[in-house]
Amino acid sequence: MPSPSAPERYLTVAEVAEILGTTERFPRRLIAERRIAFVKVGKHVRIARTVLDAYIEANTVPSVTPRRSGLRRADLRRAA
């Protein structure tokens, strides 16, 4: 997050694609579907770094710790 005195950083579609590790088509699709906020300056489209960070955070899926059942393999054979 930028400090209050630092100006907001706006990224090009190419920069967003590089950060996300995708082609430029993916951020353009996000823009076309209005799934991410953007700024249009003339014919140029820019995405604020804070908006991209929020998008990444909102779409991050946490890992799941596998649950172990109460029965072990050997116990399964006896139960059957």
C-alpha cells in the first residue's frame, strides 16, 4: 500500500499481465467484463496497483489442511 504522500501507481495492461503471469488477453477480459476497476485516459486503459492488489487478495483461495479420518487403513479392513 503506498504511503499517503506517495502518488498512486497506475499500470498498463501489459504490466498487469506480467504481474499476473498471463497474456494481455486476460486483463483485457477482466476490463471488458467490468470485473476489475480501471481508469481510461483517452484511448489508454490503466489499472491502479492498489486495485490489482485487492483483486489478487479477493481471488486468492486459501490452502486446505487435509483432514484425517478417525479410522486407519487396517481398521477399515476389520470394519468390513
